Amino acid sequence: MHSSQGPEFIKGHGTQNDFVILPDPDGALKLTDERVQALCDRHRGLGADGVLRVIRAGALEDAPADVPADVWFMDYRNADGSIAEMCGNGVRVFARYLIDAGLAAPGELPVGTRAGVRWVRTHDDGQVTVDMGPAKVFGESTTSASGHAFAGVAVDVGNPHLACVSDVDLAELDLKTAPPHDQHLFPNGVNVEFVRPLEGDHVQMRVHERGVGETRSCGTGTVAATVAALRAAGAETGRRVVHIPGGTVEVEVTATSSTLTGPAVLVARGNLDPAWWQQP
């Protein structure tokens, strides 16, 4: 073994939305945009959609004031290094890691995020339920993809979404480039979901995430998609089983909040090479 090891990492995914977890309880790691970009690069790094730094809220300079100092905080970065407020798949993987590492007990536990404290419940079968907070509808807008025009509903799930329900065959859509959006309604960019109702309470979804591109799954996106699907069916509350390229999750929207239940898988662990970490 190399005498001086680089930072510890764990690789995990939630419905194939994958993350590099960096345990850093005291905030000792310098997590620069360049390091995040290199870690997430699938050719020169470990490869991931984002980085989850595990840090005590009290050790994070910009932790929200309403997150207690002793709570484990999910310092989430998109693949481009930008900070995201919330990540539903990431929270599940984060919670799974906390249990696995003995940092939290199974059952209900709080996770600090930039969108506030999220309560998480782990299940014996590996599924994790996340209280995603209220999903707020704040307008309507339109976008387009592959020659199709889509009308959508603007939903705030701690981050902004445009969820578009239609009967268009989602396999036809080319989501390599970001669908156009209303700059006034979404000044900080937007995640765009394309949602197709299936039998019963099932829907299919594809998503283009701001700062990332099309992903196999987007947790907050499945909540926005469920809100839009319920509204399209004339309902304000209810549940949907959401089929995404990376798997299946279940979302329930209530009058005051929303929950997301889905798998969380830990894939590998190890240490980054110290020389690579210095010069990623």
C-alpha cells in the first residue's frame, strides 16, 4: 500500500443517477470546481453525475442558518462544479452511506441540504424514502424538443423545474442539448421533464438537468413530474409510480409536502491517488 493515501471515496447511485461520496466531517478537503469536474469526468476521473460531500453542517461556511450544526450535511455539487440546492437521488444515497458507515442509525434521520433539513427513512429492503418538502407551482411555460412543442408547469422543489405532460413518444426526443426556456421565469436555468402518462398511476419520464445534461434519473424531477401528471388528471394530491431510464421510483404529493421512495446502491469504495488529487 502507498504510505500516504488520498481522500476516501465511495461510489453510489440512486436509479443510476450516480455520485462520488467524499467523507469530510470537519471540512478539511478543498473541493474546487476543477476537482469536482475531474472526479465526475468518466474518462479522467471516477465518473459521476455529481459529488456528495459528507460534512457536519457546523463545519460548512455557507450552511443555511436553519440547519443545526451537528446534522450531517449533503454538500452537493453538479458535475460542472456548480452547487445545487437539493438532489432527491443524492439524498437517498447519502442516507444509505450514513447508515452503512455507522454515522446514523437505520430508520428516520435528518439530512442537511441547501434547501433546508430533509427527513429520510431507510427501509430494510434497501429502499429509502425522502421527505422532499412542498412542491410549489409558480407558473406555466413552454419549451420544445425534436420538433415538438410542449406546454409545461413550473414547479419549485427546492430547485426549478418545467414539467411537461404529453402523449409524445419520449424515445423520439433528442435531449443532448438543453431545451429552450423562459429566462424571466427561470433566471437561474431549469430542469426540464417530459412526462407521458401510462396505465393507472404509472408515468414515464425523461429529464434534461441544468448543468448536467440528460440523466438516467432526477429525484426532484420525479416530484415535479408527479405534480404535473396529477394536475393533468385534475388532481392536486396523489401518488405516481415514475419510470425513468435508470429504474422506478414512487412519489406521493400531499397538501403540505411530498415524498420520494426509491433504491440507493453503494457500488465501491477506496482512496483517491494523492498525486491525482493534488493535480486532477
